[in-house]
Amino acid sequence: MTQQSFFKLLCNGNVIPAPRNYEDFKYALEHSASPSVSLLFGDINILPELLEQARAYKKRALVHLDLLGGVGKDKAGIVFLARMGVAAVITTKPQLGKIARESGMLVIHRLFLMDSEAIKTGVNLLKSYKPDALELLPASVPSSVVAELADMTGLPILGGGLMHTREDIEQAIRSGLSAVSASKRELW
């Protein structure tokens, strides 16, 4: 899958809606042209309903494993999500990403960048498996870092976090990110 086709699966433009609550999720389904919605809330009790609603709107739910309650953060939990119909996950944990890939899900590895050491640590974590994409936090990362990580990993790069205005998104895209996830409705 090319980077361009991968991002067409995720967004229509450069923004992936990332709701933090049910009301924002409904808004994203009803008002966003994006083919995907990144779930930054929820638990196993409401996930079937969220997946059903996303399918009704012909949208893909990207489930953030680290923020989903009630599912064991182990192989059985990940396989359960795959059987439930989760097509894509976001995680900071390589061991969960590897199981998700083996279970047929798309995987976005989320990497928090605080300093140069975080870059080295992140790249070393990715040696144990190859996710489909890398999400950098914050999305306001310098273009030199985006280029370095793209070169070192060969992965499509997106960003998340600290996107407050259209100008923030435009700057992130100019820095080399292919897309950003944003929690603010005004940016969807």
C-alpha cells in the first residue's frame, strides 16, 4: 500500500477527527468528510455501538488501544477487537501493535517526542515490528525531525496533539506530516 493510498483510507484532506467523547464522535460522523474517526475515548461496553455507528456512516473507527477501557492489553484482547471488526488501532506499545498486525488490523504507532533521545528510543522500539504509519506527538514537531524519522523508518508520518487552529494544521503539513489528528470540532 502506498503512503498516498494509506492516507486516503484515513482522511479526506489532512485532518482525522479525534473525538474525546460521545457527543464529539456523533458530530464527527455526521459532519466530517473524513473516512475515519480516531476514538480517544470509550470502553468495551460501548465499542460495539461505536463501531456500528461508524459503519452506518461508512467510516472507519481507529481505536486507540491505550485509551480503550475493559480490554486486556494482551493477545486475547487484541484478537477479540479484530473479531469485533476493529480495522485499525493506534498504540504506543510495540507488542500490542505487533499482535494487531498479525490479527489483520492496520496499526498506527504513536510516538511522543520530547527530545532527541525520544527519537532514538522510538526508532529502536519500531525494530521489533513494522506498523503501517507513525503518529508523532506533538504535531508541531520540526520539519527536520519529520524528515529524519521518515528516512529512518520508511513509514508514512502523521501528527497529533496541540492542533488548535487551521494555521497549526497548515504548519504541520508544511513540516512534512501527511495528515494530523485533531480533537477540536472546528478543525474537522
